[in-house]
Amino acid sequence: MSIGKPEPPKHAVLYVDDEEQALKYFRKGLDRDFRILTAPGAAQAIALLEAEADIAVVISDQRMPGRSGVSLLTEVKARWPAVVRILVTAYTDIDSAVAAVNAGSVYKYLTKPADFNLLRLTLTESMNLYRETIHNNVMAQTLRKLEEQCQATAEAQTQREQLQQRLIAASREAGRAEVATGILHNVGNVLNSMNVSAAVVTNTLHESRIGNLCKGLAMLEEHAGDLASFIASDERGQRLPGYLAKLAPVISQEHATIAGAMESLSRNIEHIVHVVQHQQSDAREVCLRQAVNTTELAEDAIRINQTIVEQNGVEIVRDFADIPILMLDRHRVLQILVNLVSNAARALKGCDSAQKRITVKIRRNSDSVQPQVCFEVSDNGAGIAPENLTRIFTYGFTTRREGHGFGLHSAANAAREMGGSLTASSGGAGLGATFTLGLPAARDSDAAALSRQAIQEVSA
């Protein structure tokens, strides 16, 4: 079986020397072990560094025309701090080399002529140092992102507390138990989802491995002066690179978990703010009857219940007849529709049906003495037992453990006060249910005329 050539090293060594023979000698002696790049001077070396992203080590001769090796390596340190810098010098320049090492511009210096065995050892050590530096930089960046995420989590918690205060204030301003109940009813499921997201963030932060990362980084900092010896000979140092490599994906996963939870929190906060604003605007409405687009009204009810619909995996089917603008008590009708869609979604929560479906229908009722518009909300969920159909609108009656028996009772009363009715039908347990809200509809021409008049008054 033939064996292919080994894959060339990813990272390169850049050797800088103004003597062409020295460059050829260096390449010939080391190109089997390393990917070698050469440059005859400082300017060419800088150009290569700008063009090549994978240069890990720069080794430079000290004495070159125009610019010394120390000067070149000082610039390399400033622009590419992760690159390991080695100075090659003659015995007469030892003092300059030592000064450069002490100043931090040079990692190590070698004297001419350098033995190839020593060069291989030094370059191998430098490559390892470069990889470790890059890895530590990635870990530090991950840590910074996690810290930013923690701060965002704290800000989200503050926003949540402020939002709760706004909900309380909105209830007091409304001055009516019906409005307060409607707000809590609409945002309750969203708050539950926020609690789940907040718990995910809290648990992730509590179980975070950031502390272990800090310990590892502290160990590296403690042995910064003798890092190579620490990693090569100390048992803890030998285990540290492998441990940090395993720790990186764990911290990355923690970051992804927190980011997902924060995204969910942000969406839910935005939705709750919309619900509160919507309810507040309806609560302050002076005119009870106003020109209403029935399709927009039904869409508002669906949108307010979007969270619980998505949580239960429910499909919404729309069947809207072309109904002209009608004169309706917008706030009361919306409250009823929100309650009906919410109840339908909850009826599907524990349903085993392969396709959970809610159908929202708007139609004319031509059988009634007066013109009527009917809003129907149907589901294929748990259904209603026959004996409960006569009790479903009674105050305090509920078939759900978490229910309070207020919603349908209040909705039926509101329908009667508007001159309409709210009825329920079901084929029995497990056969779904349909709730129909029938309301008197003003004549199309009257409603349209009133709508045009209102628009003209606003324009004037």
C-alpha cells in the first residue's frame, strides 16, 4: 500500500537575512521539518507578514543594511504580537541581543553559526508557543463575550422587573378588573416562557466552567517567565494545553445556550410590551362603538395569542369573508376573541392529534332578523362533554386545573351587553369545539358613511 506525502505544516517560519547564501543554507537545512519563507531584508519581511496570515515565527539576523534585526522584530511585536520573534547575532552583538530579550522585543536569541539541531528544537518550541498564544487569545475573546452576555442577562432581568411594574401600573390605570384580567391573561404564557429562559441563563451561569478557565489562565500567567519549561516538565503544565482545548467547546456551548435564551427573552419582552400598549390603548377608548375592520380585529386576537399557539404547535386556519367596515365596540370584541383563541390553544395542549388546528372564521349571518356578523373559533382538541355545554358560561366553572372560570363568563356577558350572543357547540369529548360570537351589524352604507366622515374630520 502506498503512503502519500505528509501534509505540509500550516504555520510558516520566516527567516530574514541579507546574505543570499545564508537564506539558501537555512532553507535547505530546515525545509523538511518546517514551511520556510525567506526575505533578504526588513522591507521584504514586512511585506510577507502583511500578505501571509500563517507566519508563526520570524527569525532575523541582527546585522543587515538599512535596518537591524532588533528594529524589525520590534515592529513585528507591535503589529503581530502573537508571532514568536528570534534574533540571530554574532558574539560581538550579544549585549544588543540580551537588551532586546529583556525589553520583550525578542523571545530568544541564537549566536552564529547556529547548529541545525538547536534550530529545530528552538523552532519547534516557538511553534508550540505560537499555537498556545493563539489558543489563549481565542479563550480570552470567548471569556469577554461571556462577560458581555452576563451583563446583558442582568439588564434583561432589570427590564423584566420594570415590565412587571408597568403591568401593575397599567392595571391600576385601567380601573377595571376586566382590563387587568385581560392583560394578565394575554401575557401569562409569555411570562412563563420568560421564566424558562431566565432559568436556563441562571443555571448555565451557575454551572459555568469560566472559573476553571480563569484558573488555567492564572497558571499560565504565573509561569509566564518559564512557560516552555513549565509545559515541558511540570505535570500540571503538560496537562494544561489538552485541558484548555477540551474546555473551549464547553464554554462555547455555554455561550450559545445563553445567547439562545437571551434571544427568546428579547422576543418575549417585545411581545409583552406590544400587548400592554394594545390593551392600554383599548382601555382608554372613549367611543364604545367605532368603525372596525373585522379582519384586522381577528388578526389582532391571533397575534396576541401567538406565543401560546407556537408553544402548543398549533396551525391557524383563516376563513374570513369579505365583510365591510362595521360599527362595533372594538375593545369588547377583541377581549372576547382573545379569550376564545387562547382557550382553543389550551384545549389542544394535551391533544394527541397529528395536526393541531384552530380555525378562525368570519361570516355573515343571513338567518337572523337583523343583519349579523359572526366570529367563529373552532378547534380539533379535547371537546366539551354534553353535560358541560349548559354550564360552560357559568361564573367559576372550568374544566382546567389552572383555570379560574372568569373568561367565558365575562365574554358571554359582554356579548349580551353589545346586543349579541356567545354560544358553544361540540360533538363531545375528543371531538373539538366551536365558539360563535354573533353581533348586530350596522348597514354597510351607514358604516361606510360614518367611516368616511371620520376620515374627513381627521383630514380637516
